Amino acid sequence: MELADRAVGLILTLTSLSPLVDSDHFVHKYFLPQEYAILIPVYAAVALICFLSVFIGYVMLKSKKKKA
């Protein structure tokens, strides 16, 4: 298990160095553009909030129909 932890640590260290290399370095072709670092979490948060809102609304409507 220790070897796997070291391998994961090495991979994380190498990928975290990608902003520190030149922009024309071959490493950059393996990563998404920097805009996605903001867009992906924002879209995921909006989707989660929408899902939770629909779910809570559905549960509230179901509980209201049971009482009536």
C-alpha cells in the first residue's frame, strides 16, 4: 500500500507542476484549458442546486397530498 501511496503522491506532484513549466511544453496538451477550472465546478454546483430544489419541491408536494 505504501508504494501505491507514493505513486499517487508522485503523480499529484508532477501534475501540480504543470503551471510552472513553459506554455509551449508538451505537458500542457494533456490538460484542459484553465477556464474549465472555474466552469466545471460552477456548472456542477448549479446542477446540484437545481436537483436539490426539484427534489425538495417534489417531497413537499407529495407530503401535502398525503395530508389532504
